[in-house]
Amino acid sequence: MTRIGAIEAGGTKFVCGIGSERGEIEDRISFPTEGPERTIGQAIAYFKGKGVDAIGIGSFGPIDIRPGSPTYGYVTTTPKPGWSNVDLLGALRREFGVPMGWDTDVNAAALGEATWGAARGLSSCLYYTVGTGIGIGVYAEGRLVHGLVHPEGGHTLPRRHPDDAFAGRCPYHGDCLEGMAAGPAIEARWGAKGHGLPAEHPAWAIEAFYLGQSIAGAVLLNSPEKVILGGGVMQQAQLFPLIRAEVKRNLNGYVSSREIVEDIDGYIVPPGLGQQAGLCGAAALGLAALRGAVG
Ligand code: ADP
Ligand code: ZN
């Protein structure tokens, strides 16, 4: 049986596991992201002797995914201390002579959802993670979108909510989507973490305003067949109906597809792979590498 090593390399924690060809996770461990030497060492130690046929890595970023680039496989300009210019893929390649898939955490999750989850059988989807940051993975026409660097949809600039005076907290852009709507922005705006705010708190209408606006824009730009929303903040299930309503309000009848007009509950959805979306996504990258069709 094929054994696929999977690494969900996050800025907060690393999750490593072994997946099957059918997307089942057979074993997993998780450890906090510390310095790169220690953390990558822990990942290597986990896979030693496990007989994996391939490894897939879905990583926090920005990362270099341009084949042929001298820094291909590196985490590049991250503000995370110690992690900028780190050859994450290379460190694993030096230890394991198996095919390796490498992409952003959100592209990995999009591929996992398209392979085994909520977008199974579709040729396009978007995967949003709303957590410590906001990232958007883009799967289109049956493959992951890379392009110049890789999509960075979390840093687009939203129109402001009229009642929101929060300055935003992205170190690069202030009030970009991530600066206004990621978990730390909710905490800074309201003085409490998201899970401490009641479901009827005004925070959620503002959160849905920004996410719905972004999704409406992304629907117009990419025309995805499914939009999947994951990450810690999306544990707040009351956000889903609020976001769907905001997407409809923003589109205002212009996109007249059945999926949006009649069945938006089935169009904007939580990950079909649940909490495993990130790790299954990494496994999907590994499987794609094994089959020689990376990305
Ligand atoms: P990461 O993005 O670091 O991989 P998460 O997706 O868990 O991890 O995101 C962490 C962020 O999400 C934190 O800002 C945290 O406050 C927020 N968060 C986590 N769980 C919840 C929850 N149940 N409700 C609201 N916000 C949450
Ligand atoms: Zn930004």
C-alpha cells in the first residue's frame, strides 16, 4: 500500500502524518514551530524508518515554488523570526530520496479538497484559511495556480465597513484583508479572542463583511465552482450564513449561476476534510508528486 508522508508546515505548529492514496490519515503528530533547525529536525525524525513513498509539504509562506529558481523550496520573506530564507524542501530532500510535492499551505488544502473533499470531482475551487493570517489557495482548470510567485489573496485591500475605525494590523499594508479580518485583528479590535466573543457580537457581522467582500471579488476574478472556508476563525459556524449573505449582497444578482442564486449553502462551505484539510492537502501534494503531476 502506498504510504504518503504529509507535512502541514504552519507558522504556529507543524503537523506530520502518513496518508493513504484514498486520503485517509493513518498516523499523525504535531509540535510547535520553533527555530527551523529544531522543527525541521523533528519532522525528519518522524519520517525516518516509516518507509514513505513520497512526501508532500504544504507550507506557510511566502515560499518559492518556481521550478528552476535558485531558492526553489525555500521559505522566503516571512516575518517569522529565524525562518526567512530557509531551505525547508532541501532539508527534507537531503534525507529522503522520494518524490516530493511542495506548495503553499492553502494551495495544498485546495488540492486536498479537490481530490477527496468538498470540491471532489470539480476542476476548480478556492480554499480560504482564516486563522493567524488569511491565505487563499487557488485551484483552477484542474491544477493549482502558481504564476509569478503564488496567489496572496489575503493581502488584497478591502473597502472599509462604515462602522469600523480599526486601523488594521498587517505589517505590510495595515488594513488589507488579513490586517482587518484574521484572528489577531479580531482580538485587537475587540480586546478578546474570537472564541471568547458570543455568536451575536457585532464582531461577526464585520468579519463577514470583509470575508464576503473578498469572496465576491474572488468569484468574479476566478469563477471557482466551490469556495471552502477553513481555519480557526471559521470554527464560528454563525459566520457561514452571514458570509453567504454578504457575497450575495456584493454580487447583487450579477452572477446568475444556479450555485449562487439557489444553492449558496452548498457553494460556500466548510472543508469536507474538516480539521484534516491541511494535512490531507499535504498528502495530496505528495500523491501528485508520486504520480508525476506536481501541482
Ligand atoms: P494557524 O492559522 O496559526 O494555523 P488557526 O487556524 O487555529 O491556526 O488560527 C489561529 C487564530 O484563529 C487565532 O487568532 C485564534 O484566536 C483564532 N481562533 C482559533 N479558534 C477559534 C475559534 N474557535 N473561534 C474564533 N477564533 C478562533
Ligand atoms: Zn497585508
